Amino acid sequence: MRAPLAVRTLGAGPPLLLVHGGVGPRATWAKQEELADRYRLLMPSRRGFAGSPAAARQDYEEDAADLEPLLADERPHAVGFSYGAVGLAVAAGRAPRRVRSLTLIEPALFGVAAGDHDAFERLAGVAGAEDLGDDLDEARRLAAGLRMPDNADPDFAAINEAGVPALVVSGGHHPGLEAICDAVAGRLAARRERVEGAGHAVQRAPGFNEVLAGFLRSVEAT
């Protein structure tokens, strides 16, 4: 039996699962805590990150297996960022009827050079953010040797067939990422948004919470 992930819960209301990327959940989702007045935020630490079972590297297949029980227990609105969005998309494709809605923020469906800390930190939106302290050290350790997402193939057809409303958000800072987000949105028949001002860390940009909350309200209204 798999040891479960540590999950921080905040607020009350419909469940909103927030899956972080290469930096831990507290730093990643700090600006989303204000949504706890409308939603019950579920913020797992992915395997290897503080509080969850140990791991030597990031691995989207492990993430997917870890996330499936959370989807089964909660049927949440599910949001994934960067590398965390890859495992979430894989999990949602395996059990789409367990997902109330799916939001992918610059999903890392591409390769990043393992061991290249500068490239990883630019991608994670933490370059120069030495104030993250232990969170940054943890991110650097787990980035080394990560399972590259080049071969990740979420079952977008199953997600579409299940009628899961989807949103794909980018930050308007890199043409390659914009193209990836356009392609993912096309395969998901998803709403497509761009929120600029925070580079890859789109969830930190002014106006992001309003975009996400508006999408979630539209899902709940239907």
C-alpha cells in the first residue's frame, strides 16, 4: 500500500486541489490562500517534498499514482502547475469522472535539462529568489534526475469524453510555452487564458485568482 501524501487543508467549501511544481506548496500557492474564503484548499506536498514520503527525484508517474486517491476521495476542482500539472493530467486521464474541473498552469509537457539549476530556476519562477531558503534547496535537490516529461501522454480524449471543463493558463513570457499551452488547450477543448506579470509562476501574477475563480464559478453554475 502506498504511503499517502501530506496534505495541508485550508478553508471551507467545494474542494480545490492545488498541485505544486518544482518548489513546495507553501511557496507555490501563497497567493491562492485568499481563495479559502470560498473553497476548501487541498495542498499536497508531492512525493519527496517536506512532509510526504521520501523520493530521490521528481517523477510524474509517481505523482499520478499519489494523486488518484485524492481525486477519488474528493472529486475536486483540480489545479496543477508546471511539472505538477503533468502528474495531475495523467491522473485525471485515468479517472476523469473523479475530477470536477481541470486547470493546467504552464504544464511541463516538455524536457528541461536535468542538473541545469539556472534553467530549472528560470522555469520554476524562483531564479534569484534566495529568500525561499529551504524551499529552494529542496527544489534544487529534487530537480536532479527528474523523470523527463517528454514521453508523458495524458489521456486527454478520456477527459473530453467525461465532459470535464478545462482551463489552460500561461504567462505570456516564452513563445515555446505559449505554443505548448495552445496545443494542450486544443486537445482538451479548454478555455485558454494568459495572465502576465510573473513569468512562469503565473499563479503569482495580478489577476490570476480572478481568472481562476471566474472559471470555477462558471463550472459550478452549469
